[in-house]
Amino acid sequence: MIAKKINDDPTLHKPTRTWVESTSLEIREKLAKFGLCIVSSKHTVKELWDEFLDKYEIRTYSTWKTYIHSRRLFELFFKRPNELIVKLTKERIEEWKAFLLADGRFGQPTVAGAIRRTKTVFNWAKKQK
């Protein structure tokens, strides 16, 4: 990355680019500070949930536990924590719902609650821009 910067070549080799895209936002911001990469405005699913649980005002412990449970249900299907939020479509969410219902461990009320809380997370993210 440093050699590319010295030679004023903005392109990164695919393995390097993949590593940069999959690393944490904090590391990407540090690299960007030195001009070694560009921080994308795109965030991952993991970053979204982490940020929400860290900053959203959850009033009770039991409510916090329901969000943690919803995150776990979300991660059962969306197994790649570095998956970009922009790749989540309505169809993928419907696949997630069908996956949870077909699993057999979760009833309709549990699945509906997880979807409701996930919707809250996404609506919060939209407000945060």
C-alpha cells in the first residue's frame, strides 16, 4: 500500500483490497488518515448492529436482551459480518424470515419480533445517515 502511494498508483491488488474492505472501520479510518485507502461510506451488517447496541437508548435490560436475541437470529442467516448493508434487499429479508420459520426452533411471534427489532435498527441507521 505504501509503495502504491509513493508511486501515485491508487489501485490495490485484489487480496489487499479485499483485506481493507473486510477490516474494521477503525482500521480503515487510520489507513485513510495516511492516504493509504479511501473510507467507504458503506457500512457492514456487524458495524450497524454494534453501533446500534452501543448508541441507541435502550431503557431496560430485558429490552436489551431482546435486541441481542434478534441480532443472533439475524446472524444465523446473514453469516458474513462484513456483508455490506446495501446488499440487503427486501427479498433477502424475506428469505431470512422463511429460513427462521423453516428452522423449527422459532415460532411466528419470535420471528415477527426479531423482524420488528431489526426494522428498528435499520430505521435508526437511516436517521443517523
